[in-house]
Amino acid sequence: MKVAVIGTGHVGLVTGVTLSHLGHDVACVDVDAEKIEQLRLGRMPFFEEGLSEMLAAGIDSGRLRFEADPSLVIPGAEVVFICVGTPTNADGEANLLAVEHSAVDVANHATGPVVVVEKSTVPAGTADRVKVTLRKTRSDIEFHVVSNPEFLSEGSALRDSLEPDRILVGADSQAAFEAMRRLYEPLTAQGRRLIETDVRTAELAKHACNAFLALKISYANALARVCELAGADVTAVTDAMGSDPRIGSAFLGAGLGYGGYCFPKDVPAFQNLAERLGYPFPLLSEIVRINDEALDAAVDKVREIVWNLQGKRIALLGLAYKPETDDVRFSPALALARKILDLGAEVVGYDPEAASNAEREVPGLTIAGDPYEAADGAHCLVLATAWNEFRALDLARLKEKMAHAVVVDGRNFLDPASLVEAGFEYYPAGRPPMVQ
């Protein structure tokens, strides 16, 4: 099929690359002409394991191209994906201006019947707005609006796209369903589950999923506070919980809280939608409060350990909001760095992929070239992002570098016994500290 993708952010680029990999003819467009030029050269604007190689293969095959002008992408397309940003306004409502502009572009440049797909996370009812915009802009073309929310996780986006546990399609016409079935036939032929529903249900399902996953993280973090007070081990508690198939173990890791682009914007946006519909949904605001509380608890722990932060040096291992990505948007690690910097300490951070992005986000942050440089002279080391390489740290070398051999494990990721044996004081989240 001939496919156009509007937006080459994380969702748009992964969508375009994987659809071309599945055999479709894909053209991607973005207002950022410099980014488009880099993509034409096969250069990635962000880190995602395996995506660079698949991008190059798509370009070489001739099935994937990039343009800065929608008039070179939309004409002739059977399906157009809208993959633009939907940031949160100050009142918590999703900003849908880019979605509206995309719909206008589709209407202005379409040359025949086209299925317009909402891939961006949008509040229920957005498709109706898109339909009105399309119709007002162009009345001589048949448009079908579909909700096909993404369920991608950064760091595993390719696997999530090519081996999805479900493909959700919301539509209001048989023609739209048939087009989406053709589009995803390479995946459904492998047995991947296709869920078909109405548009508003599909739109709301995406927000519901993200809010529930954020809820699990906040629950684990609130549980960590209780475990610390009770002298219990939150990792053992959540392991017992996760063994129950009704609960599951995913997203029950206690620590610094959630971050990234999706949860911090989608939870308030979902609450805003619920309130506008007449239901305040107080649980959603509590999710956010507990997430903020988890970060404050980590700051308090560091302050308690080093006493006065003024003039102290704190090493921060991990700056991305999660491992296997260079994304620092709403990163708990950077939020922690800002808070500690504000209290007068020097913060030196290291991350294998996100260092340059973090340096731009937090001007006062010092960037180190490796974990040992970050730890040099540090009064406390905080593990903030669970990169696998941190499991292989040379603990003797690390201890030798530090002013005080103290580790705060913000992800309960490191091996406590090894650290204590190497002479460190170990302070996890929601578990008893181990101090010799």
C-alpha cells in the first residue's frame, strides 16, 4: 500500500520504518527540514536499538523516503498517519494544534479517497474534530478517520511494532477497516491480534492503558515508603504480587518514579478529559502526586546521608528516563539532578547514550566520560537509570575514586551483597539499607 506519515518523532519514524519493512511504500514528512535531510542520509535523530539499520535498509530498498513538503507525500496515499506531538497545555489539556494542521494538509493535498489515521495519543472525540476539519477544508474527497494508537516502549520500539501483543483499530466505516486489515496483514498473518472497535473507544483505550501503567508504578513507589517504615523489602513484596497473574510483574519496580514523554503528559490529559466529561477521576491526580513524592524521597535520602549538600559532589549514573534510549524528556534522573543542584551540590552525571541531551537540558550538570570519572571525589553515588553496563562496574576502582563509599540505588538494580563486600554503604528504595 502507499502510505504517508506526518511527523518523524519517535512514533512517526518507527511507524514509517517498520511499515516499509513490512513491504509498504512509505513517505514521511516533517516540518523540520534539517531533520529530513539527515534522515535522507540515514542518520538517526535519536537512539533506538536496531532502528538505524532498518532505516538504511528501507531507504536502500526504495520503499522509504523523506520529504519536508506535504505536497510531495500525501497525493496518491491510500493511508495517512498523523504522528505529531500532542503536548499538555498548562491546564492539563492536550494541545492538538499540530493534529489540526496535519488534517488540513491532508485535505489540501489528497488526490483521492484516503484513510486518515490518528497515531498520536489524543483524547476521545478528536476524530470527530478531524472529520470536521477535513470536510470543511475539502468536500470533494472521501475521508475515513481511524484511531490506531501506538503501544511502543522506547528501547524496544522495533519489537513492539513488529511483534505487537495487539493492534487496536477504531473506525466507523467498513472501508476504513478493510484498509487497515490490508495494511497490517503481514502481522495478522503471523497470528498477531487485531482488535476492532469504534473510534472513541480506541482513542480512550490508549489513555486508559498509559494511566493504568503509571498507576502500577506509583503504587509500587507508595508501597516502598510503607516498606521502609515497616522494615520490609519492597522488591520481595512486588515479586510476590507480580506472581499473581491477575496483577503481573510489569511496571511494579519501585524507585525514582516514571518519566519519558508519554506518562507525564497522558495522565493529566486523561484527567482533563474526564473532568470535561463530568467525572473528576481523583485517582489520576494521586498517581501524579505519588510519582513526585518518590523523587522527593530520593532527594531526602541523599540529604540524610551526606548531611549538608552545599559543596558536596554527587555522582549520578544514568541520565535518560529509562535504559536503551537517549530520551531525557521528563527524566527522573534530571529532575533529581536539578533538585540537588538547587541545594548547592555539584552533580556529575554519566549516561552511555543520553549525555549530550542531558547537558542541554540541565546547564549546571557536569558530564563525565565514564562512571569512574563521575564518581571521582563524590560524596555519594546515585544509580538513576538501570543501564545493564552498570551491573559490571569495577567496585574496587569505584570505591577508590569516591570520597565516601556510599551508593543510593534509585532503581534497586545493583547487587547489595557485592557492594557491601566491596566496602560500600548501600541505600536502596523501599528496602532496609545495608551499612557495615
